[in-house]
Amino acid sequence: MTSIHKFNSKQNVFEKTPRLHQTELAVEAKRKRTLMECRYKRDEFVSSRDKGKALAGSALGTLVPMLIFSKIQKKSLWKMKYGFNEIASMSIGANVGSIAVSSIGKRKKEKEKKFNEGVFQVINSIMPMAMVDGGIKLCEKTKKLNNTTSKILASVTGVVAGTQLGIKLANKITDPKNVIPDRKYTAKDAIANIDDAVGILVLGKVPFADKIHIEKLLPAIYTYSGYRSGTSN
């Protein structure tokens, strides 16, 4: 009588047959890849080449407005001052640059996903900053509120309100018919949008911010923001 080995025994066919064993490893790799994709909300892996294109486009998109404003201010890139216009221009430039370069040769569906992520990134950078800028200007026009404490409180309020409004606006623009679930604001977004915190210190003209030159972080922050849009698929 022919003996039939149990599947889970030491004589497992996967262990006895190299080709099938390789298939088992491939299945496990695919499972891990699927979990990774779910974690980062990507449909496919992003190759090193595509990551490089996204980063290059984002860096270029950040640099161009910096060069323009440094020329307008007649200051070097290192010494230029950052206001709302400079911040908004870097955010838009980084995302446009990254999406444009990384979309070359890509399918229409993937381009749309990059665009949607770009809209989310830009709006959630600019909207809070716009409200921060407005709050600070209001404080400066009001004698009793023209102090650092009031400006910081107005800024924090502006960031919270601007972020909530930005999320709703971005989802409305990218999905006007509300067909797909809304893009949520995640912990990773909060980390990536640390520009809000830096922007508060810069626009609020907080004394210690000038001493440690915290505004120098802004180009790197917006480059990363654009990179996230460019690697979205």
C-alpha cells in the first residue's frame, strides 16, 4: 500500500522540492509586500528609480521658488526670510515638481493618485499657514494682542482649524461625488506636516526661532512633502 505523507510532516513536499519551496517563499514575500503596501497605502512597490525621480522633482520644485524669492529679497538662500508667500510657493513647487517628474511614463490611474495626494499635501500645508498668517496679522493690528503669547495661541488655533478645513476641502476636490472613502489625516501626516509648527515659530517671529534658525528646516520639510506625493501610486 502506498503511503501518503502528511502535509505538515517533516517530509513536507515544499521541503523536499526546491522549486516548490521557492514558490512557498515567494508566497510569503508577496504576503509581506501586501501588508507593507496596505501600511503605506500604495497599490504597488515604488522602485528606487521612481523614488529618485520623485525626490529630484521635489527638490527642484522647492529650489526654484527659493531662488526667485532670494533674488527679490536680494539675499542669499541661507539668509532669505520666510513669510507666507515663500512657504506657500515652496509647498506648491515641491509637489508639482515631484508629481510632474514621477508621472512620466506612468498609467493614468497612477497619475491621478499622485495628483490627489499632491492636493492633500498642498492644501494641508497652505490652509493652516493661511489661517496662522491671518491670526498673526490680526494680533499685530490689535494693541492688547500684539505680543508673543497671543500670536502663538492664535497660531495654534489657526493650525487646528486650518487642518480640519483643509482635510474636508482636499477630499471634496479629489472626490466631489464622495465615491471613495475620505483620505484621513494620519499620524504620519502630522509628522510630515511639522512645517505647521515651524511655520508658527517663523511667522510668529518667536525670539528663539531666529537664534536657532529653525526656518532653515522648511526646504527639507517641503521636499519630503512633495516626495510623498511623487511616490504615491
